[in-house]
Amino acid sequence: MNLLDHGGAELATLLDRRETSSEELVRALHVRADEIAPVLNAFTREFREEALLEARRCDVERARDELRGPLHGLPLTLKDNIDVVGAPSTVGLRADLSRVVTEDAVVVAAARRAGAIVLGKSNVPQGMLSMECDNAIYGATKNPWSAAHVTGGSSSGEGALIASGASVMGFGTDLGGSIRFPAAFCGVVGFKPTQDVWSNQGVQTAIRGQELVRAQVGPMARRSDDIALLLRALPPSAQHAADWRVPPMALAPLPERRLRIGFVDDDGVLPANPAMRRAVREAADHLRAEGMELVPCEPWCTRELTALYLAAVSSDGLGTLRARFGDELPARSLQLMWRLGTLPRAARATAARLLGALGEERIARVVGETGERSVTGFWALAAQREELRVRFEASFRAAGIDALLSPASATPAVPRGMEHDASLSFSYLGVYNLLGLPAGVVPVTTVQPRDTELPPARDRVEKRLAAIAAASTGLPVAVQVAGPRFTDAAVVGLMQRIERAARSTGTYPHTPRWPMQPL
């Protein structure tokens, strides 16, 4: 039996049956970590001695039937910005190495109380701002599916570790797709909970004080069953005492009645390529086979929400980021964002008009929306966010749907060096950060040769999307499921049903994957 072929929920069953031990599992993961380390470079820090001691303790407790919780003896990993006592929490910046961590993040402490074993911490891009994972402290992390493609960001190391089998499951954070991008690009499962359903206390961010769009900690794993296990093991009620922002509530499971699921295959901001649209159709078919009603929907407020997102995160003219970076220069993948965010407003307006006149309307919108604003301007953004939230929720109710199915991104994993060409793909994901809604991605298929041909391009962005599609055969493709606030468990239940059906198809992207295996 290869332990690493099993997901976390299956391993919990094996542990309960005494068919393996926590120590055996931790040792197997250490061997796997040694095997993949030279290729992927995904760990920033490992707690090997501590993990083995904790595994032995868990085994002794299990022998006495003294289980601490549903995660008893299960190992997990953490994104590098999540606090663990005695280890630095970085956002991929050298300045963070001097920060002393004296207390576990609330969600980490809750996981330990439930019996989890912390294996180590995983790599992030510089400033946690890019799809390509590289920084001056720990170097670059590779995608197990292809060294030529990015991992997605910014929970990049988590995606790579879980996909390669060096981690069973882990925690990432998501500000605009930072859990869901790497999960989709690496062929694993990622879930962003409703805002504050899991505590964000002890989780570091690169843009401190920016509260209009907030990051959310959440789980990543190879299987949706493992996400469901983590939600059961770490309910909001288990974190409320340590963080009053977390509601003391239980999460309702998937209703037993017939569900009505809306689906879109394009968000109106960036066209989804054929593989992404096919994945949505296949996922819809899987849910339809489960007896659910699938109804096509129009993208609601996506253009306005995307523009608002860009305006919000750049409204200080990147002053907060520049202060965090200090004398550390931005990586190549961040330089375009750096230049756009710091352009004077008059120069940005002129550039946007010129780009629009040249037919580059998408780039013109990005240039026009980013950049410094006055306090009055920022408050106007906050008011607009509330208006859009009401409109979005009204559209959801008017459609009479329980959840919304969509592409996880406009493209599969992007070739290295092209990440800024597909950066607008966050439009599929970032809207749920602005709205504070639960959303998760689950793999469905892989890119087939027929998926790589796109219609004639209308602008520079579409030309680059065509080049990305042409280089994507064999890569994993995921879909996204989102729902109303506090329907987290129900959204994950839908992900479980999609995955269960998709795993039996011939094109499902099975993991663990040995790094750089031929596609």
C-alpha cells in the first residue's frame, strides 16, 4: 500500500483501523519531500523532529483511544505567511525574516487541538503578488505538471506540495484567487471560505490596512473529501473563542432537496479558453446526472466588480507595498504592476485613452482603474462595493439558484514569463473576495489537443491567451463552485459530487504526480 496515494479522509480511516500509524505516514512524507525537493523547491521550512515527536504522541494516544479530534495524527502544511511559533512568517520579502512569531495563528492552534501535525511551511511569490512563485529568500517553486508553467499564486508551495504528494493537505490564503489559482494550476482542490468563517488572526498580508478587499485563510487538498473533513474538524464555533470576528455557528450541509445550479462559461472580462468552457459543461453534466437542475446564467456585475477590485488594491498608489519592500526591488513579474500603480493620475488617464483608441480596451480599463485615490475616492469605492453586493445578491435570488458554476480561470497554468498576460484571469475569482462569498475549485479534466485552438484574436490580450492555450495540452483544468454566505459546506458538497464523477473519466488529472512526468 502506498500511503501517499490516499487523501486525508482516507488516511484518517486507515489510522482509525490501525492499518497505518501517524509516524509511518510522517516518515513517508519526509521521504517524498526529499525526493521532490531538488525539483520543486516548495518548502520554506520543515519541522521534522517536532512532527515525528508529535506523530509518536498521536499514536500513543490512539492506542489508548484518546483521540483529540477528527484530524488526530494527520499531517498538514502551511503557507509561509501563516504564523507558527518559532518560525518566521514571510510574504516572500527579506524584511519579514526578522519578525519573531510567539503565537500560532488561530486556525493553526485549532488544527493542533483537533489533532493535526504541522509538517512545515511552503513557498510564496515575492509580496504574494504574482502567479509565478519566486522570491529572494527561498527561490523559485516549480509546478509538478510542467517546469515550463507557473504554479499559480500566491499559495504556490502548497499547490506544488499537495499535487506532488509531499503534503496530504494544507492551509493557504486567498486575496484574489491565491488559493484557487494554484489549486487549479496544480490539479488539486482549494476552497476560500465565507469571509471570517475561518479566523484570519495570525495571518500576514503584504498590504496591511487595506480592508476593502480582505484575504481569507482556507484549506487545500488533493480531494474534496479532505476539504469537507477540514471544515467539519475546524468549524467556526471552534475558533470563535479566540477570535470574536468568527461567528459561533455551524455550517449547514448540502440540502437534500433538488438543487438548482446556475452556470456561466465566460465572465465577460476575459474569455475562457475552450478547455475551461468544456470543463464547465462536463461538471454541469455530472451534477445533472445527480438529479440537479442546471440553468445558464449571465455574469453579474463582473466588469464593475473587477474594476472596483483593481481600484481598491492600488488606491494608495502602492505606497504600502513600497514601504514593505523597502530597498528590495520588485521581481520581473511585478514590474508592470509597479509601473502602472505608481503612474500619476493624469498620465494614467492619457495612457488609457490612447490604449482605447488603439483597440486595447481591456488594457485601457486596467490602466484607467489602478492608481492612487483620495480618501473621498476610497470611500466612494467602499460605497460602490456595497451597491454591487446588493445587486449581485439580488441577481442570485432572482435566478433562483443555490450555487454558481464557472471556469476556475480564463486559462490553465500559464507558461513562465507570461503570467502578466493572463493576470486579468483573477476576474473569475476576485469577485468572491470582494463579496466575501465561499468559492472553491475542483479539477475536472486535462487540456486536450482540440482545446488549444482559439478564434481570431481581437487585441493583444487575446493574442497572448491564444499563445497560452497553444502551450497547455495535458495540463489540469478545474471549475469553480460558489454560493451565498455561510453555504460553505454545501459548496464543498457540490465539489465532492463533481469530483466523484470526474475521477472516473479518462481525462481526470490524478495526483499525486511525480514532478515533470511527461504530459
